[in-house]
Amino acid sequence: MSWVVKLTILSIFCIFLYVIATPEVPERTSYYWSIRTLNCINHGLNISRCSLLQEGRQTELNPGCFDEIDEHNETRVYCRINCEESDETTVLAKTPSWNHECNTFFTYHLERRRRDWYLWRSGKCITTTIAFTVRCGFPRDPREFYKQYKYLYEYDDAAK
């Protein structure tokens, strides 16, 4: 066999392997993004109070915030971000950006709990004035989900 035939066979074999090994690309779907701000202000106390600002919603003060002691015996303050049904959440910015009391992974971070996302703060970040801009990603439009499944969010107090 000549080298041209060998090269042709090798090329065909490589293309065959590539086609077999390449996973199918999933069908592209719409993805929905929502941005909110957790604004924490210190009013002279030993802890700052937070409010959650979302476009089209009323400002929520101390949105589901609670304290917890971590494995290093440090207090963490968790605040709900209101990203239910979100499969991706990211802190886009902290304001002021030069604030060195709040460092991602060390004194603040996002954590999924109770079917929602929470931003926790610890150390000196608990007492500082700072705002976090957070982006939530949804595989479907959350407004349509809530319209379609409104009964999931209704309380049955009449039965008691």
C-alpha cells in the first residue's frame, strides 16, 4: 500500500472515532436571568441589617435572615436571595468593591439551602455596610411557573 492510501484510511478512521466520541449537543433552549441586590447597612450596631431589592417587587427587609455557627465556631449570617427554582446563582459585584472585610469564600459566599439560595456573611463582613449584586439563572421563565402553579404558594389556613 502506498502512503497516500494509508493516510486516507487513517483520516477516515480518525473522522469515524470523532463522530462516535462526540456527544450530542442538547437542543438550545431559552434561559432567564434575574438580578437582585442584597443591601446591608450598619446603623452603629454590632451587626448590619439587610434588605433585598428586586425589580418589580417590594423591598424585603432581613429576607429570611438567620444566624448559624459553622465548624470553626464562627457566626454566619444567612440571608435568602429569593432565587427559588434557580439552577445557577452568581455574585456579580460587591459595592464598594474595595471593601476588604468581605472576601468571597472566606467571609461571604452563596449556598443553596431550603430549595432557595442564601448569601452568608461572617467575621467582620457581618458588621460592614456593603451591597451584593446577585444574578439568578432559571431554565424556564419563573413568572410563568408561578402563574401555572399558583396553588403551590397558597396557604390552607381555613382548614384549621
